[in-house]
Amino acid sequence: MSILVTGATGKTGAPIVAELERRGAPYRAGVRRPDGSPEQVRFDWDEPGSWGAAAEGIETVYLVKPPIDPVPPVRAFLDAAPWVSRVVLLSELGRERKPETDPERAVELLVESRNATILRPNWFHDNVGPGGGWGEAIRRAGEIRLPTGDAALGWVDVRDVVDIAVIALLGEDLGGVDVNGPELLTVAELAAGIAEVSGRAVKHDAPSLAEYRAELERAGTDPLRVAYLMDLVTDAATGEYGRTSNDVERLLGRPPRPLDDYLAEHADYWR
């Protein structure tokens, strides 16, 4: 069995590659700029010519879809590599309840015929830490600016997502998997936890959904990206991410990692 990991330098892809390496599993790491090592191959969603060669002889793909308008490139990639028989897709919580016109749901439907495991994680702890979208704003300004109001989310550790992904990549077809953390926390509670471990003031700055959209548009964000982000934050604000589940414990034989563990590990980053 051979595995192609797309997004191999990303939040989930990099630790997946490290774990496959540790286990001695045959894999290729799809990256935009290969470093010349035998494990790395060129794979760039913006360059269709890179797809077929990267997937040549590959049975299983860990699929991190492109961030904007993902359906055409994912469909074209699957068409270019019809020999790929298994896909482990990184999706988002609740996408199975979206209409078929939703781009992320449409990607799920594209891979379902390939013995797919569809990982649907809640929001990551890691979004507020090193390399996360809000980490630097916390360090610089002591705030997390998100239009989620008082809604709670089932925050999950990326390592739990990775551990489940590796099970699937090594041969176990899992179907749809909700990956939630063990507790529901608002962004304000998350900020308070960071403040406690770091010894500095951290707050949740909560604009309205309309204000947040206007900020994205003023920043020149691609309209398709705006639509995607607004869908995520609207679902969060209306309680769609306020869920826990037993999938992590069922598959890994242990509870999901709690936020407190993540905060303790990264306290120095926020200080």
C-alpha cells in the first residue's frame, strides 16, 4: 500500500508524515517545493501538471482540498488518478448536512466512491497557537477577534485528528468521523484560559457577523474565501459547532485531549 499526503507541510499533513515515517509506512509527501529527498514530490493545486506524477502508483490519498473553489481541482485530480482507490479527506464538522451546492459538501460527495474516510473536525486548539490563524494576534494585541458571540464550540486537538487519519491511511475505512474535543467552550472562555497560563490579559473581541464580513471584504479577501469563512463563523455563532461526540474515544481507545493540556504546552508562546 502506498500513500500520498497532500498538504504535507500543513497543520495535519506534517504530523501525519512524521507518524507514517515513524511507522515505516510507504508514503510520498506532496509539497509545492520538494527539498530533493526521496519522500517528497511536487504537488501544487495550482499546477494540474503536478498531480498525475505525484499520484503515480498511489493507492491511498490524504486529501487536503484547496482553500478556494475546491470542487473543480479535486474532481480533475481524481479524474487524473483513477487508480487511487482510497481517500482520507479533511473536511469540516457538519458538512454532511449542507446542500450539495455547498463546495465543501460537494467535495465530500466526490470522494465517497473511493472508499472514503471523511474527517469532520471541530475547530482546532491549534488555531490560537504557533502557526495558527489567531496566534500572532493574541501575542501582539491580546485578543481573539471572532464573530462567534457567546456560542460554545467543541474545540479539538490537531493530534487527535492526526491519530485518526493515520488509522484510516493505514487501511481502515472509517466512513464519516466527527472529531470533537471533550468539552464545550466559548471563545471568551478560551481567551480566559490563555490569559491564566500566560499571565497576560487576553480577551474575545466579538464583532457582529456583518462587521466581520465587511472587514474581510475591505481587506481584499477573495469573494469565494469570504463565503467560506462566513459560512464557518455563522455556523459557529449559531451553535452548530457546540457538539461533543465519542468518535475519538471509540477509535483511539482514550478520551480526546483537553484544552488545558494544549494551553500548558504553549504557555510560553503567548507570554
